[in-house]
Amino acid sequence: MSVPKPLVRTRLLMARSVMHSTRVSLGAKRTMADSMAGAARAPEGAIYDFDVIAGLPVQFVTVENTGPATGRATMIYLHGGGHVVGSSRAYRAFAAHVAMHAGMDVLLPEYPLAPESPYPAALDSLIALYRALPSYGVDPSTVVLAGDDAGAGLALSMALEIRDLGLPMPAAIGMISPWLDLNADIERARPSASDPWFTPALATRWARTYLGGADPLDPSVSPLHGDFDGLPPIVVHYSGLDPLRTDAEAFLQKVTLRTESPRVIAREYPDMWQSFHLQAGRLEAADQATEEFGKAMASLVEAPRGHGDVVPINRPVAGLGGRRLRLVKPAAAAGTPSV
């Protein structure tokens, strides 16, 4: 049964005071974050398994009649939480929805968090996991990197690192509410928004915790400052109420500047909050968005890789200086889901 959108928003507002309080322990905040992320209700037929790969605990999530039988891809999905909170165990119901719509197995790594393990611990451990996949029978060319919030930034940073190391490239990248520019938070330059729980102040606090003195302009920290030449196609979902929407918009602007940039499918949800997809199974809008995300990812794994084009599904995105993205080809022609 779908929960009314105002009720979900009210619950997120109640969590806001806990997540922003300096008097609440990190452990309590992590419990709260897991409660928020774990709000999804798994679809029927969800199957979970557990393993350790390259020292990282992982969960495998699939749904009956999807996954390996399709022969398409394995999605490495990186949970959000600002590099400080979040866990794979809280994401498995949501991951089952993604697996169902994308027709893929989803692998959820329990990557290290700050402050116990600041940068570059998470990125290093995830690259080690990626290197180990062939020994588990996974072809890197059928791997999809995806995530939300900080996990989306890690997915893009992973792709940059994989390219620069000369490793086999993944098939596609998926980003939901991506956090791509920690320098904006260190400089306190992120504009405010109307998100019910996430604020620029919290982003600044988490960015400082994660960086541990690292350069916030380093692309392995803030992938917005890297170059995207040679990357596989990318799906980007972002929300109008989210302070991180400026990172998605800046990414889309940058990707249009060079013909060598990857093809990108962009989807904006003007009236939604950060990573609302996580309420899949509870919120109708999250169900629809997660289905669109999964199907778009599947279409990119199967479709030929075009370069230098951005395909907004619903409308062009306002860019810096009023510049708008050009609609290179109709969404239908690109094999993207209709709205």
C-alpha cells in the first residue's frame, strides 16, 4: 500500500533534527539513517545472499526470474549517507526493486565509512573489489556501477580510477542524487533548498569528516572536477528540492562541452527530495522513479554506446548562465523509458 507523500515528508522532517544534532551520537545517527534507507518494501521473490570479496562484506540481491538468466549485467550499488552513515543491509529491499526493473543481480558492498576510515579507504577498497570480480565469474564488461548521494559520487570516482588504471571498463554508470563536488561544501558555497531532511550545513560537516585533510578538488574525492572522456554511458536522476541538485546540473553542463563525453540520460524530479527512490514499495513516486532508473540502466547496457549526447527524459535542464542542454535525439529513439 502506498503511503501519502505528505506523510513521508513529515517523517523525514522528524529525522532532520536527529541527523543535524551535535548531541546525538554517531551510532544513533547511523541507526536513524538505516531506518530511513530501509523504508523500502521488497518485492515478492527477492533473494539475498552474503559473501566477502576482497575483504569487503557484500550482499547479493536478486529477484526470481531476473538476474543471471538475462545474461546482461551485475550492478554494484553503493549506498548513500555522506560517507559517514548508511549501510548495505539497509538498502537490500530497495536493491531488490532495482534488480527487478533492471533485470540484474545487485551487489551491495559494505564499504568503510568515515570518521573511522576517511578518504581514500572506501575508494581503495571498492577498486580492490572490482579487480577481484573476474575470480568470481563476473565479466567487468557486464558490470554496472551505481549509487545514490555519496555512493553515486563513489561510483563515478571508481569509473575514473578504473579508466586511469587501464582496467576493463564497466558497461554503464547510474547516479541518483549524486554528490560530486565536496569542494562546494568545504567552501560553504552550496545553495540552500527545500529538502525535508538534508541541508548544506550537514553536507559541509560530512565532507570535512570524509576528507580528513585531502584536497576537495581531487577528482577521486569530487569527480565533478575530473574529465569524463572514455567513460561508459550514464543515467542521472536528481531532485529539485535536493541541495545536491546543483552537482547534477553542473555535471550535465560539463558533459555537453566535449564530443568525447559519454552519453547521458538525465531525469529531473522537480518536486521531490534527495534519494526519494529509497521509499520504493511505500511511495508511488519512488516506485515509478526506481522503475525508470532500472529500465534506463538496462537499456544502456544493451544499446550501442553513443558519445557526447545528453538525453533528458522529461525536459532540458537549466544550465549555468541560462544555457540549456540540447536534446540531441528523442528519448524514444534512444530506447529510454517514457514518462
